[in-house]
Amino acid sequence: MVDAKKVSLSLGSGGKISFDFVKKEIISRFSNQILDSLGDGANIFNDLVVTTDSFTVHPEFFDGGNIGIL
């Protein structure tokens, strides 16, 4: 587990490190029905879900594609 006093880039990579951090540092402090479901989006009304998922690609254009077709 990553030292709780430091935020590491590995926390944004997904997987077990991210999951453990969310469970230990976020859910344990802000537990509620919505957070406890560990969903990756927020339901707005009944038929709209909003999520944020971002990444950085450099360079923007590369062999075989570009950031727009990812």
C-alpha cells in the first residue's frame, strides 16, 4: 500500500493500488450508499450518467492514430 501521507501517480493507474486507496482513504471516511457501490459514474435523472475518465497522450499524433480516435 502507498504511504497514506503521500499521493503517488500509481494511484491513478487503476488496479489493486487504486482500489485499496479508495477503500482505505475515501470510503472509510465518507461512507454512504452511493459511494459504497463503488460506481464510476453519477446518475443524473434516470437515463443520464456522468463520469470523468481522463488520460494524457503525448504526442497528440502518433503512428497508427491520434488522440481523437482513441
